[in-house]
Amino acid sequence: MGTWDTGPFDNDAARAFAAELDEVDQAFQPEVVRRVLLDAADSTGRLDAGTGARAVAAAALVAAGQPGGAAADLRGGPENPVPSWDEQYRELAARALARAGGPESELAELWEAGDAAGMWRRELALLRDLLHPEPEIRIEPWTAEDLWLIRRANTPEMTAHTGGPETEEKLLDRQRRYLDTARPDSVDRMFRIRFGDELAGSVGYWKRTWLGKEVYESGWGVFPEFRGQGVAARAVRLALASAQEEARFAEVRAYPSVHNAPSNALCRKAGFTFVGPCEFEHPPGHFMRCNDWRYELL
């Protein structure tokens, strides 16, 4: 399968699908799209690259029919207009997209083996957002009133993959460091996550030397009652956008424990590229088996 860029229609399989759509009557286009999405969404076992590429292209057409859908890249797609799509198609497109970008996808494996994996993952993330808009999330600089957020996160559940709860002395020291990140001249940034009128956790990035070079390290924590609503994914993307705007370093790294499946899945969803497992020290003196994820800023 020939591929020349990361857009949904930047490959031979997707272009062939676009040509197929242009050859049928507009009244039959929804059925053609539905069949392509079903080929991926309802498949089992390993998904071949061609089926995955066609599914991504079909999902892009459905995403383009949603509010804000002009952001979907349809260059190289069908020449004739495509119809609008109801909730049934959005759900089907989301399932097909998950299969195309999932662990049993040949297409995903091919992208992960190259240098543009992060860009391709960001294309998928954009389509997911258009198919299922995430809740209104904001990130705000840390304040002197936010010590309670640190204490609220200091539970066995929320620290299970980061060394366990800390002492009050360490929490106060953490608050001082977080407050320092609000200074304009600070290299580090820590934000509180606002979900509507409520504070849902924290996200940030800070300087670290890794494998001989300076990078940003990123971390996040969302309270249990806000999980499953897209809060963490949106907050991490906003933090990455902030890091990209400042662009002090070339990349952001994240090091979730190999046992922390949700955080590893979030890295992939946010557009990080998986590098490999590593030994990571956190907190000082405590070594963990982690996965190394990279997000390129420059």
C-alpha cells in the first residue's frame, strides 16, 4: 500500500475508496461508507493495513459532517459532496477508528515503525474529537489556594503507580514547587484542570535530563469521579499545546508504569510515540519499570 503523508486520504487504499464513492449514486454513498466502517469495526484478530486505511478515510468523512468538521482533512477524498451523518454512523466510525489505531492493527504497526507515528496519531485524535466532542476543559496556572488538590490526590488509589502517598512535609514542598511554576520565567509549568465549574485534577510539564539531553517530562492526575469523560486526554493535549507554544525543548516525554494501562492508553491517544520500556526513578530512590513515550514539539 503506497502512503505519502499522514492525512486520511494520503494513501492508495483510501484514494481507491474515494474513487469508489464518486462512482456510485449519492443515495448509495452512506451504505458504501457503512460497509467500509463495518469491515474494521466488526473484525476480529489482526486488521490488515488496507482495511484500516479505508476505515480511517471513512471515519474522516463522517467526522467532516459533524460540528467543526471543516477541521477534518479531506484532501484527496471524493470529489462529490457527502451526506450528513447521524449518531449511528458516529458510533460506528469511532469503533472503526479504534480498531485502525489499536494493538491488533497492521496499519498502526506500520506507522509506529516510522518517524511520523506521532503526527498520524494526532490525525486520529482530531477525528475522535470531531466524532465525540470532549467536554469543556481548561487548564489554569497553579495558585496558593490549590494545596487541597495535592492533598486530594495523595491517596493510595491515585498514587498506586507513583510510589504511594507522601508525607505532609513532602506535600507542602510540592506546593511550593508548583507555585514557582506560575512565574513567567519558569521553565516548568503545573496547571490545575477545570472541568466546567469544578477542579478535576492537575497536569504539567517540567525540565528533565533524559539520555543526555534536556526534555520536558509530563505528568497528570484526574480524580476518580471525573474519569471516563475525556478530562485527562483533553487536559494533556492542552498542556502539550502550551509546551509547544513555549518550545524551550524539542520534545516531551512521559513515563507511566508498565502496569498503568489507562495512562499508557492516554499517551497513545494524545499523540505520543511509544519508544520502549525503561527503568525510571520516581520518587528519588525508588525505581519503577515504566514505558517511555515521546511527543515531538519541534
